[in-house]
Amino acid sequence: MTNFISVNDVDNINALVQQALKYKANPFADRSLGTGKRIGLLFLNPSLRTRLSTQVAAANLGMEAIVFNVDKEGWALEFAEGAIMNGTTVEHIKDAAPVLGQYFDILCVRTFPSLQNREEDYAETVISQFIKYAGVPIVSLESATLHPLQSLTDIITIKEHMLLVSPPAGGGEGPKPKIVLTWAPHVKALPQCVANSFAQWVGSWGEADFVITHPKGYELDESYTKNATIITNQDEALKNADYVYVKNWSSYKDYGKIITSDKDWMLTHKKLALTNEAKVMHCLPVRRNVEMSDEVLDSNNSLVTQQAGNRVWAAQAVLSEILKSI
């Protein structure tokens, strides 16, 4: 693995999931793998789980991790080619990235979309410029359109639960679970990153019946949802679901806009009764009693805390693959 930007950088999803679960069982199995290696975690936007889980994962592999909050502690970076830098930006990525590539063996970058210009956001300029100029492997800690470490974590969590409740007999595979990604209301406009990424990973994984449900106007980029069934009736979509992933996103077509804030789309115990005693997931942070009710989040149906804990093992599996290639 050279970079980790999307599911397209992964040769075998199940093999990566199994590696993550092995690390969960034995966190220090490869403690010497990263000895003498340094990882830089660059944040152009805030983070909690992504930052801490990646630091823990790097430490488990023997790496030294250095965190730099670019948005608060560094110069304002310019990413445009041919820019005349007579405005607020101070340093061009052409100058910054090669230097960072000399300081670190792996660079991890987190950035968010502006939600103002779809073409600019979906061009993924920030991540692509780091890849172009840094000269070392780049790991996305979330970008303008995708959140691959979160999505790998989600697959790990689903697979872990599937093995717990129904281990395959004689090495065979059980029936495909029904996974539903459902839009939820929120108090502000959020990017499509997590939803795009989850759809891309589940679709590429190919081991689930995958449904996406949202109100009309919240259709995602079809390049990410081509392997999903799209239903705009949430109750219908939730029927017989085994896993329900709750997430808000703003409009892709009417870019960055809130089309509706329909409170009826909040996941409640009543809606959960339509499912096959489904386990519930969310990437966190979650707006309680807006996206999901307390009764669901605090119930035995919730995998949210387990899911967040698995962020460490997802990051550790990815970093180990990259370390083996450098």
C-alpha cells in the first residue's frame, strides 16, 4: 500500500479487516515494525477520535507521532497552481510538502470541504497536492469527499459483530446482512464525506444487501452509490435491517444546502422496531435526540462505542501495510 485515500488503495478488504482484528487481540504484535519511523499528523480541521486513535495506533507499532494543527499553529497554505500569493495565504504547498516529506516517513492529512463550490471540493486538491509534492505515503484522516479510516472501521465493526453472533460453520459464509445507511436531521449543513465513503466501502466489500435511505434532494454522487438500492421512504428501507448506520449530510445536487430538517427522520426505538433487531452505528460526534434518540444510543442495539474503539485497529492495520512497503 502506497497511500490510503480511498477503498481503491486496498487490494483485499477482508484481509485488512482480519489484520485489524488481530491487532485488537494483540496490539503490540508488530511493535518493532515502526521503530525509527516518524509519522506526521496534519490537521487543517479539528478532530478527536481520528487524531487520538491514529496516535495510539502509531505508538502500538513503535512509531513516533507528531501532531501539527495547521489551521491554528501554521501558516495559511496556498494550493492553487500558478497562484499570485498577494492575499492571505503565506506558504505554497509546493514549498511546504517537500519539507514535511523530509521530516516524516508517513504523512496523515485531515481537511474538510468548504461546501461552497462542489467542483473545487470534489477535485480533492488538498490531498492530491500533498501526494504530488511530499514524496512520502499519504494517509487521509478525512478529506473533502471521503473518510476512509472511518469506513474501514465500520466494516471491521460489522464483521466483528457478525462473527460474534453467527460464526461461519465449517469455514463457510453465512447469509448477507442487510445494511441501511439512513440520513438523519442535523442543526447545520454537514459534508457528504462519511456517507460517500461508507457507500463506497460497503459497495466494494460486496458482502451485504446495501440500502441508502434519505429524503428527496439528498441524493449522493452516483459514483459512490452505484452498488446500493436507494429508497426515499425510511420506514420501508428499515424493514428487516440487520445494521443501521445513521448519518446526516447536506445536499450534493444543491450543494451544501439543507433541503429539509424533517425531525421524523430521527432514529427512535419505534423505528428500530421495524428492523431485525438491528445494531445501530454512528461515526460520532452525534447530536443526541436530533439524529438519534437517547433510548437508541444507550440501548444494547448500539455499537457506537465499540465502533469508535475500533478506530485504533483500523489505523493500525493501514499503517502496518504502509510500513511494510517503505
